[in-house]
Amino acid sequence: MQLLEALFLGLIQGLTEFLPISSSAHLRIVGEFLPSAQDPGATFTAITQIGTELAVLLYFWKTIVRIIARWAQSLAGRVPRNDPDARMGWLIIIGSVPIAVLGFLFQDVIRNTFRNLWLVAIVLIAFGILLGVADRWGRRRRELDTLTYPHGLALGFAQALALVPGVSRSGATTTMGLALGYTRPAAAEYAFLLAVPAVFGSGFYELLQSFEEPGGPYTLVETGAATLVAFAVGLAVIAFLMRYLKRGSFLPFVIYRLLLGTLIIVLLSTGVLQPY
């Protein structure tokens, strides 16, 4: 039964990681309705996110390899530092600093306080509204090759907000990108690229910690199986979303966030769910 639960949660992780609806919030909520009726925990969440980031590596493989190669060549002086791909390498590094620092400093708060379902519900609604406003009134004219260093840092701080379940890593970064005038596909692509070092860093850190201090409701084998499911499903979701954003808006995701947040508040108010 535990294995089936883990596999189902891996499916949820793959379905929700790249959509701006918060995978960590969904894992937190869905866990309460499974037979074990418990929070999968921050460790399970971080490790299964490795699977979805592997999907990002596969989908954007050529782009990522080119960025790394050109960035490395710029260090050796073989290409100019203002080369677009070399610049993107620096932008991803700069944008990764906020979540790395804040994630390290607030580990205990992330593992405990931030997993309060009241907070998750409020954040789902609040950031859903922000996404809707940015998507509706953002200029959506800038492309990724015009990304500036100040904008890269601002997007990095937006990503750091996803340390709170309910915010959504892709949702927060995309919202900031739209607010700064970037197109939907450009904002989404940068959100995916920016997440790679952050997710792999936190995921492998949690994986090493789990070897030293086993904990959480699922074994490493069960978590590993869930990670594989998250990878396969996440790859399909990336392909869908990148096609969808060429013609569609974020409105369906905004509505979904508002409805889900409201439902959680109702369930908490009636005692069906407990905050922790």
C-alpha cells in the first residue's frame, strides 16, 4: 500500500511541477486523503522533484548543453562575456543565489511552519490573483534574449518564494516574468532553466540527509519509484505546456488555484482537514 501511495504521489508531482499550481501544495494536500493520511514531508517532495528536473534536462538538453559550453568558454576568453548563451549561464547562477541562501537559512521553517494548510490555502489564492493580474496586464513583448541581470535577480527572488508550499516555483517566476514584460513562453522557459540548479541542489541534499537520518512516511525505494514516475509524467507535461503557452493564457490555472485554495479553507473550517 505504501508503494502505491508513493507512486500516486509521484504522478501528482509530475502533473503539477511545471504548471503554476504548486506541486508541493498538491503533495501536501493529497497526502492527507491517502490511506496513510499524512504529510509526505519536505524530504519526499524535494527528492521526487529530482525526477521532474531530469525531465527539464531532457527536454531542454540542447539549450542547456549550449549554455554550459558557452559559459565555460567565456571564462577562458574564447567567446565574449556578452555572448547570449554565456550571459544566460551567469543569469541562471545569479538567479539561483536567493533560493540557495534562503533555503539554507530557513530549513526548519520550511519543513514545519510553511507546511501549515491555512498558509498553503491563502498562498494559493493570493498568488493565483497575482498571476492573473500579471498575465492580463503584462506587456508580453520581451523575449528571453533581452533578459537583463537585474531582471534575472528579480526572477531569482520570485523563485525563492516557492519555498512556501502553494506559491509554485514556475508560477512565481513566470508571474514576475510577465510583470516585467516577457512573453509567456519566455517567462516559462526561464522558470524551467532557473529551477534546475535549485531543485537538484535541494533534492540531492535531502537525499544525502535521508541516508544519514532516515525519516518520513516512505522508504528510499518507494521514493525512488515515485521519482521515476514524476520524471515520465513531467516530461509529457513540459511538452504540453510549452505548446499551450504559444496560444493560451494562464487563466485556467488562476481559476483552479482560487477554487483549490477556497476548498482547502472550507475543509479546514469544517474540521475535515487539520492544519498540520
